[in-house]
Amino acid sequence: MLALVGGNEFNPGNEEQDRILAKSAGSGPAFVVPTAAARQGPDRAVAHAQSWFRQLGLELQELPVLKRVDANSKELAARARAGGFFYLVGGDPGLVVQVLDSSRVWNAIFEAWREGSALAGSSAGAMALCSQTLIRASWPNRFNRRPTDALGVVPDTALLPHFDTFGHRWIESAQMALPGTTLLGVDERSAAVWQDNEWRAMGPGVVTVIKGKKVQTFASGKEVTGLRTPARTLPSQ
């Protein structure tokens, strides 16, 4: 299972996708990965995730990958390789890729997911799982974004999180920078979920797929069309 959450994670409204995520966890340890929050209070993000998923019957451990040296730790990679569940929290959309890309820990997470573990990301964490992540292009206009290569689990796709609050304002700059790339808008507390060989919308909001001038919206429970099948090999492999 793969879940791309639009943000405001670990709060009421996320129950639909998070219950399914918890049930889909493999037999190994369940991890919260606070990389995106490394500069914004990773301890708080971890505690929030642990409290939330405990209510859903899943005990989370921290996989403390905050810096590049952590991501290349053989010990942490070995822990990750045995994991049955991974949740990449929100925060800094560029930092996740800088820390994890082509690292031992990311390779271990990907291999564990490919063999059946559950994988989820919210906001910055979800953005990093796509082929491109969008980072701020100029100041003070925080809605002007530029792309950088991401982890590539979802090919030819860039995620616009918090789509119902501010992510929709990224469309123009994202389309200019990424012509031909599918833009995936996901509302807060909602998710695009890959399970049983199909994408499906979950949560109280909607999932929006934008390809050029074609815009499709999908409410909870609807199959999401227009997205690529997740990759089974890493871009670098």
C-alpha cells in the first residue's frame, strides 16, 4: 500500500486512510520518519504520529533520519529493511530529497515497501515520493514554486499538497516549470491511495488530477484515474 496524504496529518479527518494503513502494516516494526521536520521540531512530529496511530492500534517507532549521515547509517538501514510500515511526515519539501535520495536508508525503505510493507507520506513527505518535488522559487511570493528531482516512487508526477487551502495556488508555476507532468492536488486530511493495483481517493476532501487543461476531481471512495502505476525499481537502479 502507498498513500499520498495532502497534509494536516495525525489529526481527526485522516481516519479513513490511516485505519487502512495501520491494517496494511507488515510484520516488522512500524516507523515514523521525521526527516521533513528536521528543522521544525522532529520530536513533536514523532510524538504526534505515535499518539495518533496508537489510537488506531499501531505502535510507531522513530526512524531518526534527520541528516545525510543518518540516511547512510548501516545500522538505521538494517532497521528500515526489517520494517513493515513507514510514514514520512510533513515539513520541508526539499529536505526530504536532500537527505534520503540514493541513501542506504531510502534504498532499504523502498525494498521493504516493494516486498509488502506499507508506505505513506504527508505534504512534504508525499511530495518527495513523486518524481518531482516543488520548492519555493522566489521570496516573498511563496506560491511560486520550482521543481527538483524527487525519490520517484510515483513516476511523471508532482504533488500539490494542502490543495484546498493554498496548494491550488501552485498550479500556474508548476505547469510552467513541468509541462507534460501530471499534477496531483490532494486536499488536507485526504489521500490518493494505491492498493490492489488501483489508485483511490480517501478522506473528507478530494483528489484532483491535472494534465494540461484537463482537470479531474475524485471524492472519497472513487477510483482515481490519470496517475501512473508506482515504480518497482528506483530511478537510480
